[in-house]
Amino acid sequence: MFRKITHLYRDAYSGHPQEVWVLAALTFINRMGTMVLPFLSVYLSTVRGFSLQDAGWIGGAFGLGSFSGSYLGGKVSDKIGAEKVIAGSLVLSGIMFVTIQWAETFWQFWILVFITALFGESYRPALMVSVAKFVPKNQMGRTMSLIRLAINMGFSFSPMIAGLLISTVGYSMLFWVDGSTCFLAGIFLLIMSRNWHRKVKKEESIDTTVQPNDVPPWRNKAFLLFLLATFLMGFCFMQWFHTVPVFIKTEWGFDEGYIGILLAVSSFYIAVVEMPLIHFIERAGKMMKAMTLGLVFIGGSYLVFLFPGSYVLGFLAIALWTTGEILHLPLNSSRAIELSPNSRRGAYMSYFWMAWSLTQITCPIIGLNFADRFGFSSLWVLLGVIMSISLLLNIISQRSASLKGSN
């Protein structure tokens, strides 16, 4: 038994092309490049003297820039190549991170934060386009798990490093370190990618049984259904970063330390379990069943909050949510690639990441306002209903794609 588990871990982490490891490392740096964001509101309100309302509007500029960058990154990838977009994203966002510290007025900050997000978030659709050139579709879930591991590690380390920089040398050094690491990473990719060549034949890089026609994303019914399902799932999923912490503190009475422990347990769980589990699921050919089960777990995590608060229930909720995340999110990303024709993959990835960016904009606004007006219990039930709709749309999308493939 132990030997089988060891082999599963070894197989999960081995066999990735060198290009994928480079992209994973750059993704880690790219997510580390968000170290400014958790402290941006603090910087604006305590150091630069802006009101909390102004700081919130400036933070909203990042969400709008992320939405626009998701569209731009995919569209440009189809024209000039994904690796150039990734490198440009890192270089230009690196420069912009450095310049933010020199802004003085509200609108200067708003515009610079928007442009920084525009360049920085164009990275995400381009990354998926690039990965699809080097990984066959039957291994895409495992590769997406590796990329997600890099993202989670970047998010885990960035607040710690940022806090250390701020407390020892001040905010100015934070902007310089953030910007320079992104800039150097972009230059590194430009040098490395000169000798990269497609390793997956174009006709093998898409699932012709799923999407045989070269149609734009807005005419692909199966993809649009999948996109709506992804948005609804993402809207519910992201509540853990906005509404749930408020509920745990104000309704259950636990402090920030407990919330931090829950999220740390989630990150550790993902790091240990996700890669080998997704590898096992792909080998067994159970991707759609795993995605469906993942939606059930995510929805179920919110229903736990209908009960009186306890330490044990908090850990049960985070376990359900994280299990759902592990089962659904990496396969959700690979499904987006699977549904996209090769010649329009950048455009499809633009739409995919725009849906995710939209969840970042709508999730805190709708979630917190709904809870304030109707109560948290009503919100948890609503999220369960929305997750059920997402599950149904995923099933319809899969059937629609299968019917097209059989025609």
C-alpha cells in the first residue's frame, strides 16, 4: 500500500516537460507579485492618508483591470504567441508595480493600479494557451494541478515576505522587490522560450470529439454553458475569501487567528493531496464524475454554517470546501482547454478568465450585501441552490459537447 502511494506521488510529479516547470516557476513568481495587494488598502489609508472609501475604489480598479487583462491576454496570444504575452505581462506589470509608489492623487493611484492589473492579469489566459502546446489533453488536469500548486505557494509566501519587508525597510522596498522580480522573470522567459517548440501536434492538442468546429466562443453553446456554470461556481467558491471570514468572526465569535489556521490547513491539504489525486483520476478516466462531486462538496461546505458554531464544524467546512476545490478546479481549467479549438484558444481562454474576474467583482458586493439584508443563513441556502444550478449546467454542457462530437 505504501509503495503504491509512493509511486502515485512520483508519477504525479514526474514526466512534466521542462517548459511546464519553467511556466510553473514563473507562475509562482507572478502570484508572489501580488504581495502588494493585501497591504494596498493599508498603505493607502495609513501611509498616504486616503479614506477607506477611496482605498476601496482604488482596490476596485484592480478587479476591473483584471477583467480587461483577461480579455486582452487571450486575444493577443492568438496573434503574437502566448510566451511573448506572458513575458510582456511580467515585464510591464513589474514596471507598473514600481511606479505605483510615486502616485500622489486618487486618480493617479486608480489609473496605475488599473494598468498594473491590466498587464499583470493578461498572464493567466496566455499561460493556459502556452501549456496546451506542451501537454496532451489527457494529462492536462495533472498539469493544471502543478500550476495551481505554484499559485497557492505564491499566495502563501507573498503576505509573509511583504509583511517582513514593510516592518523592516518600509513600503518603498516592497514595491521595488515586487516589481523587479516580475521584470526579471519576464526577461528570463524571453531568453528561455526562444528554443521552445510545440510538443503536442495541433490535431492532438484539442479534443475533436468534443469541439470539432472552429467557431468563436460566443457561438459555442457547450462552452457558453460551461462558462456560465464556471461563473456560478466561482461566485460561490470565492465567498470563502469574503463573506465566510466575516461570518466566522461576527456570528460564530472566532478571531482572525482561527480563520488563518483554517486557510493554512486548506493550503497544506491542497499541497499534499491534489497532484497525486488528480493524476489518479485522470488515469481512471473519471474526470467528469470528479468535477461533479467537487461541486457537491463546495456547496455542502456552506450548509455547515447553518449549525451553531464550533471549532470542529469550522474544520469540517474547510475540509469540504478544499476537497471540492481539489476535485473541481484543476479539471475545470483543463475542461476549458478541452472545449477550445486550437486556432482560437486564446480567445476562449480570455472568456474563461473574464468569467473568473467577474466573480472577483460580484462576489464581495452581492454576497455581503445579501447577508446584510437577508441574513447569513439565507445566503448559505442561496449558495447551495446556485451550486446545484452550476452542477446541472455542467452536465448539460457535457452532453451538448458530446452530441456535437458525434455529429
